[in-house]
Amino acid sequence: MKKLLKVLAWIIELPLLILNIYILFSGKTYLYKALTYNFVDITDNDLFHQRKIETANGIEWPLHQQYNKMNAPDYLLKMLEDNKSVAYLVIKNDSLLFEKYWEGFSDKSLSNSFSMAKSIVGVLVGIAVDEGKIKSLDQSVGDFIPEFKSGDKGKITIRHLLMMASGLDWDEAYANPLSVTTEAYYGTDLYELATSQQVVSEPGKVFIYQSGSTELLALALEKATGVSLSNYASKKLWKPLHAMNEAEWSLDTKMGREKAYCCFYSNARDFARIGALYMHDGLMYGKQIVSKDYVQMSTTPAPTMDEGEPNRFYGYHWWLRKFNERRVFYMRGILGQYVIVVPDEQLIIVRLGHERPQQKVEGGPADVPVFLKGAFEIAGIAIAD
């Protein structure tokens, strides 16, 4: 029996030994953290170092005269609760119409943006162009990042990165612990990861969603502005938006670089301000924070191809769709983080939570039309049959 137990112990321990040897010899020590914490969550800010995005002179959202007087329809509550939501908020005509929280979350609770952060980086690029820190969207990435000065990489522009059409080989595989996206999340050298990508197709032609494109934009912004991404976001976005609460951006090391493609931590009310900014063509509180032209370009389908068809659903780091014959643009994160804007109705929807359904509807997540329909009903907006 003892011999059998020793054999069984060896069978169990051998894979762990092999894994440890692989990790140590490959240098992929991030795998220890990835295997420990497994899949990502909205409260991962405790796992990483953070940099504050400061605010000043916060302004509360005014309450709509019908604030929380309308009940959420049953189908909306089912979608929200089945997918472990922590916040759902509706703003109509710049007034807070409805909000509901779960799991002890509130209007001040920080929650991971995940890829909604990509849209925030997109906004900051537009501001940097307006300021002349980036000469134009067609400026070469190599003007800011030495590794992109020559060869095929030298052909890549800021616009290509914004359109998700860089032609680079970043592997956007969230479930694979060996993917570059997993290493970006749990690793400690974003600069090396982002700049070591190689060109595998002609830049500017085909839409391929890649977190690496956003990280490269962040590196370009850091070089162009001379400050960290968080500091630039604080000065040029968070303070002018009069956010009520400080935000946080996760870093790869203690004094390192922001995980620009994800990991901007804020709350539902303050996330909604970014939607309001774009709903108002870049104008908030009497200040043109980002140019109207850039906002309109950002929320128009970029001239790329997707699986042989013209792109209709992605602009410059913003997702696009139609609902009830209305134009919709939205920020989106992997676990169902959304800031959804319907400009014709002056409507903003924010949803935060732990999960989203895997099904797709009209090429987009199946929960988005449910959140839209529910918000329309709460706001008293007629929906066509």
C-alpha cells in the first residue's frame, strides 16, 4: 500500500514539477499568479499596483424628476441578475433617471472597466491630437516608439492602431494562460510585450481586435505628452469631466506602466461621464474637451474589412450598432462592462458586473439589446415592433 501511495504521489507531483521547471526556465513567472487567480474579475485591483486618476470640483448628476420611480421590467432584471450584475444605470437628458446596485456596490464602488479602458485611451489620443502633441492620426507610431521606426513596423500609424488594423500578431486569447494577453494582465513588462509584436499583414486593411494596439497607443501618448497615462487622463479628462471620485489604473509594476487596454477602475456614475462627453460631441460643462470632428470619426465605422465584409461595428476604439433604428455607440468590457450611448434619445446606459452571456445577436453581445430595450422602457421611449 505504501508503495502504491508513493507512486500516486509521484504521478500527482510530476506534472507540477514539470510546470515549475518550464516556468523557471522560460521566465514566464507571471504564470504563478495567472494559475493562482485563474480568470479575471471586477475586483482585481487588490492584485496589482495602481496609479490614481485624480479629480477636482466634482459635480453630481442631477436627479431626473422621475428618478427611480419606474420599475425595471422583469426581462431586464432577469438578464441583470442571471449575469451577476453589480450596477445598472440610466441617464436621460443629462439627469439620472434610474440606478440599481447589487452585492453591496454603490455609486462610489470601484469596478474594473476591462476593455472599456480602450475607449478612454481613444479619447486621450483625440485630446493629444487637438493639442498638437500628436501631429495627426496618420503620424507614424515610430515617431514615438523606437522599435517601430523601420521595416514593416514603420508603416503603422496612430490611425491603424485606433482602427484595430495594425497587422500585428498579438494573440487575443483570454482563456489561454500562455497567450500574450494573459501575460499582459499578470506580467510585469508591458513595454517589452507591446513592442515585440511582429507585422503579419498589411496595416490599415483588416480589423483584428488586439489589446496590444491600445497598449502601443498608450506608449505613444506617454512619449508625446511627457507624463504617465494616468496623469494625462487626470488633467485632460477626469478633472474637466468633474468626476466625483478618484479612479485607478492598474500598473505592470509598482512605478510602472498602465494596463491601458483594461483595468481602469471607477464607478457607474463616473463611467457615464465618458458617454456623456461623446453624446455631446466632446463638449462638457462649457468646455470642448475633445474636438467634435474626432468624436464623430471615433463613432463612425472605420474603413476596414472584417471576414471579407466592410466593417460596420467598430470606429476608433468605440463599438457601434443600431437599435430601434437609432444609432448607438458604446464602450465594452469582457465581463459585460458597458457605457452605451443613444445620442438621438439623449440616453446613456451603464452596466457593470461579473458575467455576460456568450451568445451573439446581430454580431454583438446578446445582453446589449436587452439593456437598451429596458432603458427605453424605463425612459418611456416607444420601441418599434
